[in-house]
Amino acid sequence: MKRICVFCGSNFGNKPDYELAAIAMGQELARRGLSLVYGGGKVGLMGAIADATLAAGGEVIGVIPEFLRLKELDHAHLTELHIVGSMHERKAKMAELADGFIAMPGGFGTFEEWFEVLTWSQLGMHSKPIGLLNTAAYYAELTGFIARAIGDGFVGERESRLLQVADTPAALLDLLACQPGQPGGEWSRS
């Protein structure tokens, strides 16, 4: 792995732990020589992880739709910035550039982006590792819900192994480094 795509909030949330985790993730990516691929924003956790990665000497590649750039939400000091026409193009470009994916705390956009790459893995469209950074137990209910979906037969055992979860950036990156994505496409309808 050389590049990790991180989906995270364009807000800071209401717990200092979230911003601290974004800073720690950026520092850890740079320390390991991994480039950050992200949504290109300068605000919230997105800005915090980009700033931390850059400050630690890392490479940061942003991908932002033109309409967000026009609202002056793009980060002006990235290693590389790709400007695309739509949110759909943004997700496709980030997926193309990344060797793995992480969701940190965030809102609907974070959820949607992360679930899409998880679904693409399930369908065999990529085999890149996928993780959740469970800062301050943010994703505890989601991981419980996923367990329920597995138990109720909507998600298979193979698909359950597509996802890695950890509470710290270092632990999650260790898991992703040891767990290449699973080849997908073996799902079936019941």
C-alpha cells in the first residue's frame, strides 16, 4: 500500500477526540510513508488530517468537485489537487488513486462514500483493504448493525471479513497492512 483514501467529516464534531484522531492519522500516514487521498477540503476533520499529514512531511492528494472549489472549500497547499465535475467523479477518482480505504468519524457524505467502496469490494470491483477508525466508539452502533446483518443473513461471512475496525490510527493501519482486500463477487441471492 502506498496511498490510503480517508473519508471523514467536513466538521469537527463535538468531541476533541475526533480532531486529535485526524491529526494522529495524518502523522501516522506520513510516518509510514503513505500518501493521503481525500476529498480536498480545508475544513473540519478533512482539513485537520491534510494539515497534519503535510506538517509531518507527507504527500496529500485532494479530489474536489468544481462546485465545492468555487465555494472556496478546497485546501490551497496540497501536494496535488484534482478538480472534477461531480461527486460521482470525485469518488471514482479517489478510488482509482487509493490502495486502501478508511472511514473516520463523519456524516452522511462519509457514510455514503465508505459504504460505496465496501459494496464495490463485495461485488468484486476491487480488492483493496477497508477500515473503520472507531474513535470514541463512534462506529460502535454501526459495527453492531453490521453484525446483525450478518446474523440475519443479509451479509455473508466472506463479506464480513472485508472490514477491519480499530480504535487508533496505528492499530488500524497495522490491520490494513496485514489484511489485503478479499477478492469479491462471490455473493449470491437467496
